Amino acid sequence: MTPETLRARLLAWYDANARDLPWRVGPAGHATGVRADPYRVWLSEVMLQQTTVPHAAPYFLKFTQRWPTVSDLAVEADEEVMAAWAGLGYYARARNLLACARAVARDHGGVFPDTEEGLRSLPGLGPYTAAAVGAIAFDLPTNVVDGNVERVMSRLFAAPTPLPEGKAELKALAGALVRDERPGDWAQALMDLGATICRPKAPLCERCPISEGCAAFAQGDPETYPRKAPKAARPRRHGVAYILTRGNEVALVRRPPKGLLGGMLALPTSDWRAGAWDEAEALAAAPMAADWRAVGEVEHVFTHFSLTLRLLRAEGNAEGLIWTPRAGLDALPSVFLKAARAGLSNLL
């Protein structure tokens, strides 16, 4: 199958099967000259990093209702945006989101640059996000390669090099198929194919518009692609989370702006380290002297390590803490929400 035939078949499939997503201008609208809003494209792409469409979509709708333009987002207080982001994870994305919004408002009059180079100059916009915004919002012939596109390319060409070593090869293969014709639709067609047909498990090859040209399909083993190098064991860390109550309120702290979960509200915790904390150490690291009692532990998995948090609970009062009603804890990052719910579960 020639590249032109492959492109024609995939674009025709996309015209008939494009996903209806809240940030997308579909192919019918695009054909009439309607372009996607760069702010909405950028916001969706940042949210979709390490996050599924069903999980990200409600956050996208909430953000765009509250902050309909990039300039609206740029003037919001950090803590308000971080609280609205809670539950999406990877909180450095939220800090980068604010930095980029403020740069667009301050340096570009609230208008996103319309070149890939200009987009790359914005804080927090890496090569992928700049390429995606460039293609989808500005119809630039950029090479947009996410995990879905990597999977399609690896199967289409039966690429033997395992990931992550093979990423450069897959990006080059994808780049060879980019044309000036409908670059935004092409990028989204590849993404949709990977998300709905060329799935990680049980790909629907019988429905694929380009299976005739797929080397992995011809071999009969598409699910074995992309090849992956063995994963290193994820290290484990241990910490203590302190659930200090004052009647119906719970004490929170704001984490330092830099580092994991930076700037987010959290339960007070000890450091997180390789070795477990004994009772004396746990009490010494508590935010105040109190009658601390063990109320269980929770497990949480981050990208690069697993965490075991011992839970200690006490009733007390202290200055310098952020006292929050129990009903207001849903804005906590998932690890601390999980710990708070577990530690408070047997309180009326």
C-alpha cells in the first residue's frame, strides 16, 4: 500500500468515524474552514498527558467553563487552579499550565503563537504538545506522535526495536507520512485509530481501514507490537501521614512549590524514604505532640515508585495549619484523599 493510498483510506475512515470530543472541531466543521481554538487544544493536550479521555473530559469542561480563555486562566490564583486540577495527577502539569497561560497573556497578547517554533518557546510546551497544537489548531504539517501513534507505526511497519529505544525510529516513520494536506485531521485520525481500533490489547484489525498495509497484521501477531524492553522493578518508599482533627475539621498543609505534588494541599506527612518508620520516629515527625493512634495504612503507586503510608490520627489544635471541613477534602490529590478517607473511616 502506497503512503498516498494509506493516507486516503485513513482520512476517509476518520471523516466517518471521528470521535466526538469536547475540545475538537470535527472533520465536517474543519472542512468548512472552522479551526479549533488553540487554547482548548492546548488545555486538552496537557490534561491528556498520562490521563485517559474519559477521566480528562470532565476536568476540561470544568476548566473551560470557569476559565473560557487563556487570559482568564492566566490571572487566576495558583491555589485555585491547583485545587481544580486535584485528581488529574502529575501536578507539575498544572504548574506548567499556569506558567504557559501567563506567558501567552503577558508576551503574546493572549494569542497563542501560530508556528511550531513559537509554540515551543512557551514554558511547559515540549515537542509533542507544540506539534499537536500546531497541527490541530493551525493546520501546520507537524509530526504529532503520542502513544497511540507509536503503536500504530510499530504495527504498520512491524518495527523490531523495543521501546523506549525505538521511539526515534517510530517518530521518523510517522513523519514520513505527514503532508501539507489536512495535517490536523491526519494527526487526529492516527490518534483515533490507535485509541479505538489499533488498541493495546485485542486490536480490531478486521475494522481497520489500513490493515491491508500493516506488516504486523500480515505476520499474524499485531498485539506483540510495540516491542517493549523489560521494566525495572519500581522501588518502594515509606512514610507516615498524620490525620489531625479538630471536631469536624482536618488539618492540612500546603506542600512546597517545587517537587512532587508541589503547591498542593496535603495531609502533614513525614519524609518518604526507603526504610519503614518505627513508632518513635513516626511520633517525632508528627506536626504536634498529641495522642497519636495508628489507624491503618494505604498503598499508592506513582510513576517512579510505590508508597506505603502509615496513618496516625489524633484530636488536637495547632497554629500554622490549614483547617478544612471533612466535606471539603475532595480537592486533595488522590494519595492524600485516599489516606484521609481511610484514616477517618471509623469516625462518625
